[in-house]
Amino acid sequence: MKALLKTLAMSAIAFGVATSAAVAVKAQEISIIAVTHGQASDPFWSIVKNGMMQAAKDSNIKVDYRAPETFDMVAMGQLIEAAVNQHPAGIVISNPDPDALGPAIEKAVAAGIPVISMNSGIAAQEKLGIRLHVGQDETPAGIKVGAKLKSLGLKHVLCVNQEVGNAALDQRCAGTEKGFEGGKVTVLPTTADPAEIEAKIQAALTSDPSIDVVLGLSAPLVGERAVAVVEKMGVADKVKVASYDLSANFLQAVADGKALFAVDQQPYLQGYLPVTFLALNARYGTIPAGNVPSGPSFVEKDTAASVIEKSSKGIR
């Protein structure tokens, strides 16, 4: 009898170990693919990826981050279709051009793969069958930015767009114009090349002295360049600088009074939350019933210093 009980106990222990191992393997089998229009080498998107990787670690799943080499909607659509063919537990996408990316997204939805959009594309979320969106609604955010600049007594905004055609960035400038009621907003198209950005900002300020604020749509790409140009030209007393998004250097400029404010849309959350939601959905069938706004919030001189350390670590 004792021998039988011992055998049963050993079997139970073995079964428990095997079951635990099976659960662990099953957890590791949950795979999520993220396809964004921004490369992980980009300062902003590196924060998004950091959030995704931390969520993967916390949820004990696998996340594969993919992006085209440049802002290329054809290539991005192909990446989404390739992800669909792998049948992951979920797909996270940014959606800067819903018309171009819509067919690929609809293939994922038709295949029964839950899709969450982040960062851009909130207006197309329901139409395309996307479960929910995590991000900043850019037009209302722009309106708030325009109203804030207007309240500071500014008259002419130079809105520098480094990625024309990205619906989210276009909406930022358009929203700023709506909120800047009675003032003037000039959109300055450029690329992401720092030298071109500086040259174009300097040329615009030189040709139109009525411009009294330069608004960047990316702190590391445009905001920092704008601060440098204004200082180099010696017009800091007449031309102010503000920017969407954060970087340690731009936040330092805000803390030092060289820039007015930064607009935080919390890219870390934009990466972390969709992965977490899809992991929970894969395991338990749970998912939020609505969109999650991650911004905007304003980081100004009195709060910038406290955010700098986290920004330098790729979290803010």
C-alpha cells in the first residue's frame, strides 16, 4: 500500500511538473506581430518598441516588431499581409494612411486576427474593423496646441512637417490652425534630414519676419533643430519654439526656458498597452471596449526636469 501511494505521489508530482511546463510552453507560443510605419532606429519609435518589448516580457509572450525601411505604404501593406499569413494571436499596427493600408488590415480582420491600431489612424478604427485604438486623437490635440499658443499672444505659427502624407502629422497642423483662431499658420514641408530641416526653418524665418513661433511635429527631429536655428540666428527673443513629442535634449530646452512646451502623447504606452491587451485577449478573451487616449498633455518648464531622466532611458 505504501509503495502504491508513493508511486501515485510521484506520478502526481511528475504530472504537475509536466502541466507547468506545458503551460509555460503554451504561454511562449502566444505570438504578436507589430507593423508600424516608423523604424525602431527613430528616437520616437524606439520608445514605442521599448514599450512593446517590456509588455512582451511582462506578459510572457513573443512580439515581432516590423517596419518598412522608409515611410512606404506599399511596403507596409505587404508587411501586414505577411503578418496575416503567419496567423499570430494579434497584430498591432500604426495606420498613417487608412486608404492605402485598409485592404491589408481588412485581410487580417477577415482572417479572424484581432487588430489594434496605435499612434495614428483613430478615425478609421471602426470602419476597418479594428478592435480599438491606443493613441492621441491628433486633430483635437492640434486644436489644444493652437489654443495654447494663441493664449500666449503669438500671431504666426510655422508648423514644420517632416513627413507630409502621414495623416496624423497633417492633422496636427490642421488642428493647430483651428485652435489658433484669428492667427496665421504656415505649414513648412520637409524631410527627416536634420540639415534640410535647419536650412528650411532658417530660410522661412529670414523670408517672413512675422513668424513668431516654430512648431515641430517631432521633438528630436524638428524641435531640437528649431531651437538651434533660433539661437544661431539670434532671434530667441522674438521667435518661440514648441514641439509635439519628447526628447531629453528638447525637454532640457524647455527646462532652460529656450522652448515653450512639449506635447506628450506617451509613445511608451502606445507600444505597451496594445501588446498587453492582445496577450490578455489570447489568454482570457478579454479586451477593452473602447479606445484608449494616451495624450495630449503639456510638459512645461516647471515639469520638464522631472521627465528628462525617463526620456533619456527611452521611456518618455
